[in-house]
Amino acid sequence: MSQAIITKINATVLTVSGYDDFHLSEMVTIGEKKLIGEVIKINKSNAIIQVFEDTSGLKLFDKVYPSGKALSVTLGPGIIGNIFDGIERPLVSIEKQSGIFISSGVHVSSLDEEKLWPVEIIAKLGDFVKHGDIIATVRETSFIVNKIMIPENISGQIIEIADSGEFNIKKILAVVKNKDGEKFEITMTQTWPIRIVRPTCKKKSVNRPLITGQRIIDSMFPIAKGGIAAIPGGFGTGKTMMQHQLAKWSDADIIVYIGCGERGNEMTQVLEDFSKLIDPRSGCPLMDRTVLIANTSNMPVAAREASIYTGITIAEYYRDMGYHVAIMADSTSRWAEALRELSGRLEEMPAEEGFPAYLASRLASFYERAGYVENLNGSEGSITIIGAVSPQGGDLSEPVTQNTKRFVRCFWTLDRSLAYARHFPAIQWLTSYTEYLDDLALWYEENVGENFMDNRNQLLKILNEESELMEIVKLIGADVLPDNQKLILQISKVIRLGFIQQNAYHNFDTYVPLEKQMKMMDIILYLYEKSKLLINIGIPMRVLNSSGIYDKVISIKYDVPNDNLQMLDDYFLQIDNFYDKYKNA
């Protein structure tokens, strides 16, 4: 039998000759250390392999061993609460074996093979099953129940079934016999190629929002469950902090956080924060519904390129159980940079700014795996993708941002001037947009209030009017404006400071329920209407400013606890008193 050997080494890209039966995307092991790699190109006389580990020490004529299988991840109990690298190697287990730095050739099972899990068998002997059917459940964490599903290409009758009990993941739970007489053993785990989309029955329309507790998102630029959003912004504008907030507070059942090319200290912050936080929905630790994929900037770029596919495959696995999953990809720009680096080593013709010509199609193939779906087992689940984009120098015209814009329906632009003014979240309301409003309008009307969308539109209209007026103010100052336009500037300030700006470190303000958001908008617009009436009867704006009512409304976010919203009704009375005082003066 022929033996594959290395004939050329270019960092993590190898040229391999001597074997003509490689398959595209096949996983291989390389050299004495059995480094993990993937076949990415096949020529007449050789194959090109990208290596997911440090290639130091490799030499020409080292042997390469095919596996016959595509690069895959292991799916089963033990994923939730874990932290993996870009190819699903558990970093905690690796640390025990090789220390705080990952050594080349470390081989650790993705999931703990010895841990005993409480398994409840729900299938029966003689049942006919097919791909996606659930035969057992496992309490994976205090919040998540893992549903053991029949793997792909298996269907038939259960001829053996275990009793409920405590088993490790290698335990055979059932044996299925198909119509041809073949027998298949079902365990708690299955494998899936990371670049292949897991099948579903059909995609459904998105008509319910992902509730985040962040006012500028939920009220101004909402995203649907199963939707796609991008967070573009330059260095220091708060992309990572924004994704931390969404991961902590969104009402997704499961969070998959992909640190793709991020700094190590940022991933450390995620680990430390998430391990201490309590999930407000369940009262359990936040890590009980979180998976972390950590591929920091000092790890091999090939694994960085694979990390987002590892994350989305894990998300699809839990979506197939009927869960709503949110993916935080931080950042897709560094993933694209990994593509560019690998493309350069392959000597491919570069496109704009050196990125490969297939950048757009790769982005599309990732984002298209989002959606709200009906699963093969009849349940419904969703994957929401929120990707950070880090354009160099904050230039939103660069290729990654522009190509991302083609595939997302929600665009939260982070503004450097807002961030430097300590206005967070630094989402610029004039350049951000969402295309989910029509899809979500009915849900907001039925679950929050009939006027929710009208309130949202009025606030944005006032902010747009302020933007136009500021062009005049910059030229001739605010003093020459008539009082009705001065009022717009004052109410815009209330909206910006009292509603849009949000303090992630304040107990009341870090997460705000939709009911409070709705009442805050009602109060701001009620104040605006009463103030307009006073302006119309000749009360000057300088007199109204001296009342202090505008500052009181700005302070609602700090003064009213989220569990005592009855206090908000008092603000309508205070505004009425303010109106009566000046009307009768």
C-alpha cells in the first residue's frame, strides 16, 4: 500500500505526495506526534493539507496517515459548560496533560468518557426509529436536558434497549436493525462533519424576537430568533462587551460563544465573568447553558478558520433537540484574516485587500446556517447568529464588512465618537438598521403593547430631527433656535441619556424587561407632548429646563427597580403636575 509523505512545508500548509486516495475535507494525522490536519486541495500528483496545530519539528518525508473521515466533532453530553479550542479539544483536560500552553500532538477525548450520566430511556423495544428521533434523555446540566437522537443514515426497529440508569457515554443504549438486516449500536454520542449542514424538515418564518434586555436592541433595532446580526466597529468601541451582554442576558436557551482570534485576556474575562454569573431565567450558573470555543490570536490560524464551523455544528446539534441557540462570533474579521493567510500560503490569486475571491461565499455558507426550523423529530428550534466585525481603522467600506452586510438583516453600527464619550452601548442609531420590524410587529403588539412600534418610530424620528438641527447648531449655536426646536434637542437628550445609554454594571440597568422599556418610552413621549403644549402657549424653553423634570425622567433607569414597575406610574403624575404648574402660571 502506498504511503503519503510530506514533500513541502509552508508553516501550517503541507504538500503531501505518494498517496492518491485522499478525499477533500478528509481528516488526517501527521508525523510521529499525530498532528491533526485536513485535506483542502487535491492535485494530480499531490494533496494540500492544512494543519490545526503548531508544525514546529515537522520535516520532509514525515508520514501522513489518512482517516477516511471528514473533519468532525463529537456530539453528546458534556459539551455544555465546557471550553474547547477550534477543533473541539477540551482545554481544561489539555491543561492537566500539558500545562497552560497547548503542546503539539496532545490527544484528548472531546468529551469525558468516564463520567456517569443519569439516562432516562424513553424508547421501547420494537419501536421503529429514524434519523433525529429521540430515544433517551440525559440531565446534562441543571438547566439543559440532552436528548439522545438517532444518528444519520440509521433507521429501523429497536431490537435491544437498555434500562434507565447511570452510564458513561460509551454505553450502548439501543441496537437498531434496518430492513436489510444490518445492526447499528446507538450510544449517547454521534459525530458530524463540521462543514456539512445538519438536516431539518423545513425553515420557518421568524416572528418572535430574541429578548436581550438591551433597550437600543429590543426597542430600536430588534433581532428575531433565528435571525442574523452584525456588530461592526473599530477598536475600543465595545464589540466584545456588547456580545458579553447579549450572551449573559438574551433569552436563548443555549449560548455558543466563539472567541475567534481574540486576545487571551478577553477570553479569560469571559470565563471569569460567566463562571460567577447566575442566569436570571433559571437561577442556575450561566455556564449551565453556555459553550465556549476559544481560539485565541496566538493559536494556529487553521484552527481559527475551523472554529466557527465547530461552533455552528454544536449549535445545530442542540437546535435539533428543540432549543433556541444564540451564537456569538467574535470576531468574523479575524476569521477572514485567517482565510487570507491560508489563501496566501496556497498561492491563490488575491482579491480586494488580499482576501480570497471566495470570501463572500464562505461568509454566506456560515450565516445561512442560522434560522428558525422544524426539526426531523417534529420539534422547533432556532439558531441566531450575532457576528462582530472588526474593520481595520474602523473603515466600514472594507471587504469583510461590506460582504457581511449582504447576508445579515440586522446591522448594529458601533460609533467611535459615542464610545469615546463613554456612551455605551455605542450603537449609532442613525446608521444602524433592522429588517425584522415587519416580522416582529405582531408579536410586540400582542405581548408588549399596541403602541410599541409607534413609540419606537417616534423616538427615532425625534433623534433624526435632532441630527438635522445639530448641523445648524454647529454653525450658529443653539440660542438662535425657536423654542419648539430647542425642545427637540432637550427631548433627544432625554432619549439618548435616559433610554439608549445603558450601564452594564448597574443592577437595575444592566438588563431591562420589555414592560419597563415600553413604559419608559411612554413616559418620554408623554413628557414631549406636554412640553409641546406649554411651548405652544408661550412658555419659553429656558423656564421648562429649570423645572428639573427632564433630569428626573433621565434617571428612571437608575431609580426604578425592574421588580417594582408600579413606580413608573408616578412619573405620569409628576409630568401632569409640571404641566399644570406652568400652564396656570
